[in-house]
Amino acid sequence: MSLMLVYLLVIGHIIHWQVSGRTLAPLELSETMHTLERGIITAGFLFMCVLIIGTLVAGRFFCSWACHMIALQDLCAWLLRKMRIKPAPIRSRLLLWAPPVAAVYMFIWPQIERVWHGDAFPPLRWADESEGWASIVTDEFWRNLPGPVIATVTLLICGFAVVYFLGSRSFCNYVCPYGALFGWVDRLAPLRIRVTDACIHCAKCTAACPTGIRVHEEVKQHRMVVNPACMKDLDCVAACPENALYYGVGAPSLLRSRGPRARFGLKYTFSWPEELLLAAVFIASELSLRGLFNRIPFFLSLTAAAIVAVCVVTTVRVRTHDNLKLASWKLKSGGKLQPAGRRFLAAMPLVIAGMLYAGFVRYHEFVGLRQAALLNPGAKTPVDDATIRSAATHLQTALRWSPFENDRIDRRLLQAATHLGEYATAESAGRRLIRRFPQDRRVRLQLGQVLLLEGRIAEARDQFQAIVGMEPPVRLEAREDLASAHQALAELAVQRGDLADAVDQLQAAIDASPARAALYEQLGRVLAESGASAEAIRALRRAVDLDDSLGGAHYNLGVLLAHSGDYAAALESYRRAAALLPEDADVRNNLGFTLLRLKRDDEAREALEAALAINPQHAGAHFNLAMVLARLGDEAAAETHLDAAIRLDSRFADVLSDADAGASP
């Protein structure tokens, strides 16, 4: 009944989201990974914390009382029994390692990598929808869930298929990493199923256990159930004719369940060579299936890999066993291959061929995506064109052999091809994405930039204007894309001489992204060009307040301040620009000119000589240095530099009386 209630609650949750447009974020335990990666506290993370604490006290209770996958498996097992099908459970030593390894991969390995790379752990924080991943309430219920088709396939394979081929609750035994986590914590729980002296060891408790635990043997040996696979269904308690079993407090099991045949208490299905083959096929199948076509989720690939591995080992066993069954299929009897066995052997080459195809495509997907990740902002490995070219080749191969369009591949291909200058390929990827995701601002922005590089200005403008015309975004990332679209339109406006439109576009960009310093810097340049010096100074001051590392903004601010006569403030801006742009001769020249205006001749001489050391052909620096040297009394050197200035730029012959002509705004 409680498991039926779980599905009713899920349905109610979806209905609430459909009606109101916003709802509680899905209580998806995998969102714990998002919390560990980005520090955003999610509903799934809080739910996981509650379950861990509860398991620490009450044992592994959640699985049997509230897990939708248990409900699905039990329903499938019930339906199979109604069909008079009772598959023999598979007992594997090595497949039991899949859930704990998956748990380590999901939750622990990323933290090891973080420490290895010297990255800090993110502080925990609450987030709203603007960050694209709200903590508690969201308008994107499906944000971390598969679509309806993949969800249906997942339910069929992780429910019916796994129960049919591997036995009741085999998903819990061989796939579920959460069960592994709860099993670890369960060893510390004081609440367990225990036994009194009234037990007669009739084994009815073992027969009633849906998980397949040898309850009567465990309570005889340990006076309690110590197996961490125990999900506290309490079916064994209800089945005991002597009321000898009870759920009560006592010493925890700790490591008492460790040992040969500890999980099942019975002989394993496969020999060690068969187990090794099983593990090899499982790993190969998992690597081939996980994320294939950007569609197959982790748990589905694990489940399918386990089924494929068992089928491959069973194929080998057909040659070595006289009597053999798989699920309800009698493959061999008395050394003779049965009709079901013939059909099974005829199907297996197709299964193996399918896995080889999946492995081929997934290899190209994985390598291409991994190499293209070098283009990520903040990537620690330098970008290598040969590697990016290899990435593009792998990504195109994956697309060519895939029966589906793959937005993840196309996004990376758009990025890689743009970097390589292969604009036709980049444009094709971008247009495929826009056909599927017409409201994707980031893709339209990237496509617009590709079209600009191809010189197709009007088409690029159309992409940027499409972004501007969309509904105002809530997410921070989308607002940044909107700001970039306005910025691109501003650059196009400047190119056609429409400075007023450029100012309007940049103001709109700032409204969308008020903390982006580069927008204020660009606005300052446009305002200065349009003659609005005071407004330009304010914009540039705001730019350097937001980001003091913008050397160009400091330089332009210095030019405007100097033109306004505020040489003291200009000097401060030029000094900061010189520190940020040590190889820029214009900065050194204008610094020297400002010092000349302030009558700090020795410092001016030093700055101007530095400008000429960077660029000996800088006419303005020669002219300004001539003015400084003349003031210092070195007429011969002044004459030499004046001649050089006039030789490099004849205009200086007409402005000897105007020292201002040496400035290079």
C-alpha cells in the first residue's frame, strides 16, 4: 500500500506542476551530485540527508517502504507470478560490486578529482531559478529526469526485464548505488529484525523474504538479520508462526555480514572464470551504453549491461552445460539444445553486434566530447588546434553513425568548428540545434557570431534580434546571453555609424547584465566617440570599479580625463593602464605626456623613453620626449627626437607650438 502511495504522490506532484506552473523540485537523489559539484542545496540533497539519518537509526527502510523502483520490481514480479513465470534468481559475486562502485563514481570520485586538481569545495548555498537550478521550488520539474520515451524504456528494462532475467529485486542487488549507500549506513543502525528463543527454525521467514535473504540462518547465527540487503519489509516478521521475530533495538551488525556467500547464503550461479567474463562484458557494455546518443541514462545503462553480461555468459554455458535455463527459457535439457535455446543462440549475434555498434558510436562521442571540452572557459589544459580538429572529426563520425540527432554533440561541434574556422560545419550544427530548440539563446548567439565571421551581416543581425525579441529571461545564464546579443547589435550599429542605436543597445545589455564590466567599457568608448565625454567618463569609471584589470578602460578613461583637463586623475588611470599593458607604447606615451603637463619632467622622460623602447617608430613619443628634453636643457637630444617625429609624421612640423599634439588618445 505504501508503495502504491508513492506513485500516487508522484502523479499528484506532476499534476500540481502542470496546474500551477511551479512546484517542489523533484526529490531526485541524484541531485546530491549537483550539490556536491556546485554547492547549491537541492531538494534531492536534503531528502538524501534525511534518508541517511533515518537509515542510521532505523536501518535500510526507505527502499521497501517508499522507493518507486522497488514498487515497480515487486509489481513486475507479481505479474510474472500471475503468468506462472518464476525466473530463477542470478547470484553473482562480481556484479554485487556494481552498486558500490557506482556510488563511489557518483559521489566520492568527483571529490577526489577536486582535491587532486587543488580546487576548493564550493560553499553550500540556496539558489533560485535565476541560477538555472532552484533549490526548493522550480518551474522545470523535468530538469533532471528523462523524457517520456526514455522513461518508459527505463521502466520496462529496470522493472520487467531485469526481474525476468536476473530475479526479484535484482535492480537493488546489481544496479542501485543508493541501496549501496544505505547498506553501508545500515550496518550502524540499532533497529533491526531480531529473534527470541521461540524460534523453531522453520524457514518460513526465509520463504517470505522478497529480497532472498536466508533469514532463519542469520537469526540462528547472529540473533538478528545482519545482511545489509535487508530492506525492513517485515514480511518475515508477519510470516513467523511463533511470533519469534520482531523489529527492535540492540547492537548494530557492523561487519558481521561479511564472509563467503554472505549476501545470498547460497551457492553462486557462476564459476570464477564465468564471473570474470561476466564482469568484462558488463564493463564493456556499460561503457558502450552510458550516455549513448545523449539519451541513455546511467541506471538504464547499468541495468542493460547486467542483462547483456548474463546473456553472454549464458551463451558460453550452452557449450558446457547439459541442462541450462535462463529465466523461464529452457535452453538445454539432457544435453540437447531446445527450441528456446536455438532462438536464444540465433538472437545473441544480433545482441553482440548491437553492442559493438553502440561501442563504436560511444567511443567517438566520448573522445570528441572530451577533446572539445578544452574549449570550456577555465579549462586547465591549453587549447591545441590538432586536438580540437581531432574532436571535430570524432564528433562528426558519431553524428554520421547515429540514427538520432544529438544536441550535445552538435553544441560541441558548433564550438569546435567555429574555433577551427570551419564555418560551414559550425553553421550546419547551429541550424540543426535551432530547428530543435528555437528558444535557445546561446545557440543563436553562437550561430550569429559564425555568420559574422563569414561576413553575412544581415543574417547575423537576424539571429541577435531573435534573441532580443524573446520573452525576458529569468535565468542568469540566459540574461548573459541576452546581454551578449545586445552587445553584438551595438557593434553592428557602430560599424554602420549609428552611435545612438549603439548606446541604446549597450544600455539594454547593461540592464540584462549589470555586473559585466566590459559592457560599461564599450559604452564609454561609444559615448566618447559621440562626444558625450562626461557620460563616457562615468561609464568607464563604472567599468574599472567592476573590474580593475581592464587596461583598455583605464587607458581610455585617462584620455578623457586628460582632455577634460583633470591631469591628476588622468595620471592615476594611465599608471594603472601601464601596469596592466606593459607592452603598449601608446599608454607609455600618454603617461609621459600627462607627466609633462604636470611638470614632472624626470618621470615624463622615463615614461617616454619606455614608450620608444617598445616602439622606436612612435612619432608622438619622439615629439613629447623632445618637449621634455628641451625643458630639461638638453637641446641637442631634443632636436634629434623632434627631427625623428617630423620624419615619421609630417604633421608635427606644423604643431611645434602646441604640446598637446603629442597626445595619442
